[in-house]
Amino acid sequence: MTSTTQPTDPLYNPKMRPIIDKIIEDSIDLDGGLMVVLNNLQSKIGYLSAPMQEYVAEALSIPVSKVHGVVSFYSFFTTVPRGKHVIKFCIGTACYVGGINQLIDKAKQVIGIEPGQTTSDGMITLEICRCVGACSQAPVVVVDEVINGRVKSSKFEKIVQNVLKEEAAA
Amino acid sequence: MAYYRSTILVSMDPICIEKGAIQIKEQIIEELKLQKIQDEVEILDIPRIGDPETEGPDILVYPEGSHYIALTTESVRPLVVEHFIKGRELKQYSARMRDLMDEEVREPKEKEVRVILENIGKIDPRNIEDYIAVDGYQALAKVLTEMTPQEVIQTILDSKLRGRGGAGFPAGLKWKFAHQAPGSPKYMVCNADEGDPGAFMNRKVLEGDPHSVIEGMVIGAYAVGSNQGYVYCRAEYPIAVSTLNIAIKQAKEYGLLGKNIMGTDFTFDLEVRMGAGAFVCGEETALIASIEGSRGEPRVRPPFPATKGLWGKPTNINNVETYANVPKIIHRGLDWYTSLGSEKSKGTKTFALAGDVSHTGLIEVPFGMTLREIIFDIGGGIKGGKGYKAVQTGGPMGGCLPTKYLDLAVDYETLGAAGSIMGSGGMVVMDEDTCMVDIARFFMEFTQEESCGKCVPCRVGTRRILEILERICAGEGIPEDIPMLRSLCDEIKQDSLCGLGQGAPNPVVSTLTHFLDEYEAHIYEKRCPAKVCRNLISYHITDNCTGCTVCARNCPVSAITGERKLLHVIDQDVCIRCGICYQVCNFDAVEVN
Ligand SMILES: Cc1cc2nc3c(=O)[nH]c(=O)nc-3n(C[C@H](O)[C@H](O)[C@H](O)COP(=O)(O)O)c2cc1C
Ligand code: SF4
Ligand code: SF4
Ligand code: SF4
Ligand code: FES
């Protein structure tokens, strides 16, 4: 058996390619369509690889450097895949006052990685984010887009267990 | 045997009775008689319906199956009238509709005046007919059939409506500039970027009453002469985006957006565009660049967007809440609107109360209310009976106001004069356990990370301030740091290109002004008075310890050892001073030094 040295890029993945093409096709005629395309790719594919960026540049007839420039400017755009589950800690003012740092310490202990890292099995990514607008429930932890409010360190452990349990059940 | 068209079941759970179920039942009988329908409606007692603690006293009405909860005797009359006479569910008390209402927007407190938040939780945001039923789109009808664009602009000018996005610029004037600006097409933009951490009123309006914003934008578009609009919403608000998209679709179906609105020859289309996590994109020129599909970097103004905005064309940008005010002003009239608020700031303002305050959530008050009324009367004061230290208004470019400003009547001018800003309406309340140097450091970290890097004073200056603050918090501050901070703040304020850099020093300047003693304690005594800065404190376990092991199990670095039922000990070399043990101990056995 031969192993490929190149990891498969979504662009060359037969399941994902049509999704990518559809997203581009839908927005190609929009004014300012680049942001729309990148946002949709980020949310449907999960990240914006270098080949994907080049592909978008060509499709929209704009320089690759401009696409890189836009991708690197916005914090929502990532260029490497994240873990299957993303746990985000809000470090907005209300959550900071509400003790989010203690939860981050707790997470480092429970999961064994720092924010910005992904577990070696590719299961969980820890991230920090800005105010998600749920400040009255501070401190807030977002798990795969679901907002968990008033998280204490014991509740946090439960949240992580739930993620793992769901995964085991799936 | 009598024929009843409806049946009311009243919960007679002991807790409901204690909360007045019997009086409510009697009141219902009275009201039914008053409406002369006592023979059509049957009333029965049942043991229990919903959770009496949270929902009692409650009733169930058949055949509709409507569950009305948390009733009061005052609620009975409107309930009977709405449900039995007008034949529609009374939303405030309906359990089904209550699901839409949540702890983020509670029932208004006595001193509140709800204009912008009025419909939130009371109408179904995904059903345009709910909005129409509360007089929605009537203002638009009036504008399109009875008013010229000039008259609309004059009305908004006379209302003295000021932009709610931060700067408080008169909305009517902005519309006038955009109206007069040569060039076409013209664009209407709604700023829904709401980046201030601690603020979420725009999200709530978009999620709970999206049509009020759409209606305001269409009216504005008619006044300015625009046929295309964009709502720029931050990516952190996916529910707001989807709700808005549904609302836009329905408005199109009802002929309230798109071609020939309400049968006139006025055409206006609206699209939602999403940000991607850059705070600076809330600044109007950066926002425009972002919609255009570029990096969201601000540019020098003038030219202002009113003359040269989106794709170089005249563009009007207002905040979500600014637009949401417009239909109310037109529909209810200038006299009503200008009767609310202070001399220079008319109407109401929504605020997001967060931090160490008892009732967090959204509130709405007329301009001119004092901070004390807002934080103590409406917000219920400081959580856990602690002392008040400061309130931070205006987000990362705002300031911290100590006790002596509690009687300040809040509007754009007064907050500015006190060294803070209105911003978009975030209010983070801080109790005595908050370290103000740490808070200044926190905000500087925010602005430093969010600086787009285009101009040097902001990019380099925020970095240097942050370094100094980090040193002070770590107990390595030197006396020269304070004058150095002051001069750096001056420079950044003076020389930065956009509002982010110009406002970035505010949290530092305001804490230096009001809490200099805390800076000095860190620098001269290597002491953090609020016991927050990790390098300057240590945790110890006292004799109160019962050996319950809770702290040891929760310590993230396993710094605590001890046998069950015996005194526990913290290994200071391992401890990272996170404070979790202090928080979880139920016996007050952990102390901070
Ligand atoms: C760094 C920065 C961030 C801003 N963020 C927002 C925001 O999130 N929402 C907003 O409405 N205005 C924001 N503004 C103000 C806008 O530039 C602009 O003044 C506002 O959208 C105008 O609308 P208004 O007149 O209705 O307030 C921000 C300004 C700066 C300098
Ligand atoms: S002041 Fe800061 S955020 Fe504004 S343009 Fe300059 S570097 Fe960018
Ligand atoms: S939680 Fe408190 S009482 Fe329990 S072991 Fe720790 S210090 Fe002792
Ligand atoms: S402060 Fe944190 S690290 Fe230190 S002993 Fe307590 S729980 Fe452990
Ligand atoms: S500060 Fe965390 S949700 Fe707003």
C-alpha cells in the first residue's frame, strides 16, 4: 500500500468539492462577495486551506494576495482544521469579571491542552473568543455553538463529559 | 344543561393558593360577568397544572389549551378581554410565549420605560403578523403615503434622535447629508456589529423584534433616497442573522420590502452581511471596507460615508437601535418622544447590565436617569451584599466611574464629562473585589489585540501600555510607570487614525484618575488591595478546614494535599493562585493574603 504524503485537502475531496463549488457559484455575482464566500466556506467546510484560498481567488478573479490578506485579518477564519468539537471561552468584560480565567485553568487540567490547541486525537479544540453577547449569564463557555451560561468549575467538568459521552454514543 | 363554549381550569395547588389563586378565580368570575359571558364559560378547579413555584398561579383555557402562568389579579381583566372577547392569546402571561422571554429581558422594573424593548418576548419575531398586530409598519405606511422625504428628515431632526452606536450624532442630520449628497445609487447600512464586550442589546432587538429595525431602515431609505441596504451583523450572532433573514423574507412577501413597497413606486431591498470576528469593523469606514469584501481597516474621515461610503457612493450608517427608534417616533409623534429623556438627549436608551450586579440583563430607561437608579433601583444593587466599586460604561473605549458619580444623570454629555462614554450601552458593574489596575490591563489587552495595526501610535502605543500594566500587575512596577502611562495615553489619543486608538487610553486614564491609590499599592507596596493580581497574593488554609476534600478535588494543579477529615495544606510552589479553592470551600477555610 502506498501512503500519500500530502494530506487530503477539502478541495480534492469528492464529497466537499461540490459544496465548495456551490458556495462560490451562489455568491460570485454579489458585490463584495469575497467575504460571503469565505464566511460560508468557513462554516460549511470548517477551515480555509491554502489551496481553497487559491481556488476562490481564481474563481472570483481577484489576486491570491488579497484573499490571504482578508483571511488573515479576521479572527473567525482559520487556515487549519479544528477539532471535532470546539470549546470556546468568552473573555469579554462580563465573563472576565465573572471568573472565566479560573475555568480556563480548569480546562487545561481536565483536557490537558492550552487554548488554541487541539487534542492529539483531533476531538477537542480549546479557543478563547470575544463577548458572545450572553453577558448576563457570565461566565460563558460555548460548546459547538451552544452557549452555556453561569459555568462553575464543576459544571464545566459535566460539559466536557457530555461532549465525550455524545462522542462515545455516536 | 348549560352549554359552555370555553372551560377555565384553575390550579388549586397549595402554593398557588398561597400566591392568590382563589382571589384570581373570584376576579375571573367578576370579569366574566362584567363582559356578560359568565354563562358561556365554565370554571373548574384542578389540583395542579404547571410548576406552582415558577408558574403559579396558573390556569388552562380550553378548547384552545392556552396555559396562562404567573397570574396576578391585575392580569385578569386584560386576559378576559383578550382571550374571550378579542379571541387572541394574551402573550405576556402565555406559557408558550413566555418561552420566548428569558432572563435576559425580564419584566420591566418600576423606573424603566420600554420603547425599544417593548415587544421583545411579547411577539413572535418569526411571524410578521405579530409585529403588524402591534401597529407595526403603520409608520411606514404614513411615511410613504403622507410625507415627503424632506418632511421625514425634518421629523427626525425635530425628534433630536441621536445615534445609539456610540457617538450620539443627530440621526436627522446624517440623513440630511446623505439625502443632499450628489451621486447614485445611495446605500443604507445598519451597524449590527455590536463588538463591545458586555453589550448585547442590539442582538436582543434583532432576535426579538427584527421588523422594527427593518421598518426604520425602509423609512430612512425613503428619506435618503436609497434603494439598497445592508445589515452588517457580527458572526458571533448566528441566531440574530437567521431571524433577520426570515423577517426580510416575510417583509418581501408582504410587499414591505422590494419593488413597489405598499403599492407606491418606492423600491428598497435589504441584505444581511456577516462579519468575521474583528472588533474594529464596528467603526463605520472599516465596516464599509468589510462589506466591500476587504480587510476591515478604517480610513481617514472626511470624506464621511454620507458623501463617499460603500463603493464610493453616498451611504447612511446607523446603529440597530437608532433605526428601531424611527417607526416609534413617526407613529407616536414628536410630542410623545421629546417628552422622554434629558434636555440634550431625547428618548430612551437600552443598557446591558452585567458583572457584579444582582439583576443582570437588558433594561431600558429614559436619558437622564442616574447611575444609582439604574444600578441599585433597577439592577438590585451589588450581588452578594458586597460594596460597589465602579461601573464601566462604553466598552473598551469607555471609562470606570467610582462611587462619587453614582448620582450622575446619564446622557452623552454627562458621561463624556466624567471621563467615560455612552458607547453602545454596556454597563459592567464591579464590586469591591475588583482590581482596577487589572481591569485597565484587561481592556488594554483587548484593544491591543483588536488594533488593526494600520497606524503606529495605536499599534505600538497600546502594546507599550499593556507591557507596563502587565509589569505593575506582576509586582514589578516602578514609580516612573505612572507618568509614562499618562504620556503614552496622550499620544495615542492625539495621533491615532480611528476611534479605536483615540479611545483606547480611556480605561487607563479613568482608572489612573479615580483609583491612583491602587496603582500605587501595586508599585510601592507590591500589594494588590483587591487581592486579584496573582503574583501579589497567596492562598492559605486556616483551622476552619473540616477536611472535606472539596478544594483538593477542584484544584487544577493538584496543589492541595490532606487526608479526609484532616486539615488540608496548599503547596505554594505548585499553586497557580487561581482562587478556585477559595471559591469552592463551604467552610470559609481558605484565605487570601
Ligand atoms: C472601534 C469602533 C467600534 C465601533 N463599534 C460599533 C458597533 O459595534 N456598533 C455601532 O453601532 N457603532 C459602532 N461604532 C460607531 C460607528 O463608527 C458609527 O459611529 C455608528 O455606527 C453610527 O451609527 P449611529 O449614528 O446610529 O450611532 C464603533 C466605532 C469605533 C471607533
Ligand atoms: S487607530 Fe488603531 S484600529 Fe484605528 S486605524 Fe489606527 S491602528 Fe487601526
Ligand atoms: S474545601 Fe475548605 S473545608 Fe474542605 S478541605 Fe478544602 S479548605 Fe478544608
Ligand atoms: S488557588 Fe488554585 S491552584 Fe492554588 S491551591 Fe487553590 S485551587 Fe489550587
Ligand atoms: S462578556 Fe462574555 S458573553 Fe459578553
